[in-house]
Amino acid sequence: MQDANLTWRKSTRSGAAGHCVEVANVPSAVLVRDSKDVDGPVLTFAAAQWSGFISGVRGGEFDRA
């Protein structure tokens, strides 16, 4: 989904090398794309799925041991 009306954003912690993902919000979903390939594929997550993922990240669920 490449819509000129979407507002894509990436983490303020992303480095200068550009190895990041960008997210955009649409009604009831969050879109995710590779910042180096803005015309490439876009993943779509339901808002509840995205919220659960973010909660897991903040809670350390995906930290390497």
C-alpha cells in the first residue's frame, strides 16, 4: 500500500545507516515497511495485534538471553 496520504514514521533511535522499519496508522490497523525499500511490500497488523507486540517489546519478551 503506497498511499501519498499515509504518514510514515520511524523510531527516533534509528541510526544513520537506515536499517529501520517505518510504521503508519490507518483505521483499525498498523502498516509496517522497510525504510530502505519504501516501494516494497507492506505488512498489515490489526491494531490489537500491534498493541500486543509493542507490549511484549516494552516488557522484554523478545530480549536476547
